[in-house]
Amino acid sequence: MQKLFFSLILIVVNLAVFAQRKTENVIIVTLDGMRWQEVFKGLDPVLASDSSFVRDRDDLKRDFGAATPEESRKKIFTFFWNTIAKQGQLHGNRTLNSTVDNANRYWFSYPGYNEIFTGYPDTAVNSNDKIWNKNINVLEFLNNQAGMKGKVAAFTTWDVFPYILNRQRSGLYVNADADSFNFNTPTLKMLNDMQYLAPRPIGVRPDLITYMAAREYLKAYKPKVLYISFDETDDFAHGGLYDQYLKAAHAEDAMIGDLWNIIQSMPEYKDKTTLIVTTDHGRGDKVKGNWRHHGERIEDAHEIWIAAIGPDMKPLGEVSNGPGLFQQQIAATIAQLLGFQFTANHPVAAPIPSIYKK
């Protein structure tokens, strides 16, 4: 009887917490292979001085260099440090004893995205091949909840995402790489023409077109959950183009800032939306040249970061001495923000408390 009483109390408390929830929409953005070092420390002076990685060193230092790491990081990630750092949370500055890590052991893209969206670091997900993911993802779960059907969408640059999110099983709207924008709005029709005419320096459509399509879809169709995946940071890093890697990161930060401004201008989203920004994996650091690479043989490639802003979290800013977080916690966090407990055909890690906790 006593056990039943305490169970009822717990249920009542949980209902009361969710009754106070302000988040009605969640937007997730990923910057593929973006190192925590630049997010929190800005321009790396060693890499920026290396002519094998930078074409115009003076130009790069003028754009992103500064007297302190804090000034430099703000030049690269202006929205992060002017807005999220003041109103939200930034986890992953390892110099301040704030750690975020991959729980999967592979430290590259498909396993990382699987972990983000399924909450399960499945050892069987161990390649970037176009294999239909057997694991249930949180976007699919949410799309099957009452009032959410057709209100979940993903726009991605990388063409493996239809498989990662298992478009054929999940029924999610996943627009990836060269997928057409078959929508009856003038802007999306124009973007559809642009994506086939634009140059493709990294072999897939530019991140800008992925972003603009997602932005216009948001304005026209007002999804409850939207995922945007950028890719250029990873591709330029693999190519050893440190200057282009930073320029891509700066542009993606500007796109995220633009998106947040649009969100705050629309009554369906203003003060009702939580934004989560993260990455699929880290990169090397300690050995010269390893910044280009990732994977289980690169010792630092499991080190990642998470940024978040929304109405249901304390504005902790840049977190120090925080609890160690893992990528696998993001999926349940997304569901919890919308008032759901994510369950699947596999284990699911617990959510991140601070991202939904006043």
C-alpha cells in the first residue's frame, strides 16, 4: 500500500512538471565533425599558421583571430556566444571540466547519428554504408504520437540520412542531398532549381540550400519537430582545408542565428521552441594532422559538445564542472521536451536533466 502511495505521488509530480512545460516545438541542428576546440577556444593558432592547411594565413587570422580565445570563438560562432551563452547552455568545454562524449565506440558519422536519434550506441551500426537502420529513432517515435503525424521533418546535406532515419519504414519526411523540393510555394520551387544548378564543391548540395529549404518549409508548413543536418565542416576538415572548415562553421552559425530570429518572429514558435545543436563526432587534436580525421583510432575523436536554448531550461551559459554527458542522452531529451517518454525496440539512455529543468 505504501509503495502504491509513493508511486501515485511520483506520477502526480511528473504530471505537474509536464503541465508547466512551455516547449511545443523542437529543432535539432548538427554540424558534422565540428570539433569542440574551435567552439570553445576559437582559432587554433598552430593550424592557422600551417600553410599546408591554410591558403591565406593573414586573411584567416584577420577574420577569426583575436587576443583571447573568448574573442576568437565569438568571431567564429557569433550566435552561439552572443545568444546561446546568455540564454541557454553550452556543454563540452573540456578545459572547464565539462565533457560530452560519444557512447558508441566508432567515432564517425552513421554510428554518431544513430546514437543521437535512437539513444542507443548499437555496436552493429559500424559503417557509413547505405543500410536501412533497424533501430527506432526518436523522430519516428514522435511522428507516431497523437497530434504529431506529418509534423516531423528532416533536411540534410548528406545522402545517407534516408537510411539512418529509415525513411522507408518510419514514413518520415527526409529530404537529403539531391531530393527534389516538391512543394507548391514559389520559394521552394526556386530552391529546387538552384540545387541542381549550384556547384557542389563537396560532392553534395551546399549546406546553404539545405538550410534555405528547411527554413522555407518551416515557414510554410510549421512542423513541430525539424532536423537540419550540415555537412561542409566535416568535408573541408577531411580535405585539410582549415580555413574553409572555419568559414563553413561561421556560415552555419549564422544560419542557426537566422533560424532563431525567424522562430522568435512567428507566434507558433516564439518562446515555445527549444533548439538543440550538436555534432556527430569529434576530431583529432594532439598529433599534427590528426585534426583532419576521426574514428576509433584517433584518440580524441569521441569528444563532442552540445548547445541548447529554449523556454524550459536554466540559462547556465558555458557550463563548467558539469556532469559528464553522452550523445546517447539526446534522443530521450528531445522526446521529454515535448512531453513524451521515448521508448523503442532497444535500450534508450536517460535524458539530460539540465536541458529540461527550470
